[in-house]
Amino acid sequence: AYRAIDDGDSADTRIALRAQALRLAAEATTAVITAQAGASMLTGCNAERRLREAMFLQVQAQTAVTRTASLSLLQGTD
């Protein structure tokens, strides 16, 4: 994503990269939780904290444009 900025890539390219990074964060968190089963949801477990962080980024850290790109990516319409 930083290279896209340095290379002067379009805003659309950077938004798509942002959406892909957010999706990767959610998928990686889901994989950790699945691997650790129920223990990963216990308060104080690193996986539980990372899940909250990934979900926070999905909800709070997006503009309307990146939210639309994320939704398109999840729906497979990108």
C-alpha cells in the first residue's frame, strides 16, 4: 500500500489495497481463532484481542469509499 502511494498509483488502486488488507486481517484472525478453538475467545487471550482489533478496523477505520470497496470484495463483485 505504501509503495502504491510512492509510485503515484490511483486512489482506486489504493482503496482496493486497503480493502484487501482489511479482508486479510479478518481472515487471519479467523484462522487463529479456529486453530485455538474456544480458548481463543477467553478474555486475555491474544487471539481474542486481535479479533476485536480486526473487527474495529472493519467498522471504525474506514471511509465510506473504503467501506464500499470492502463490501464489494466480500461479495465478490470487485
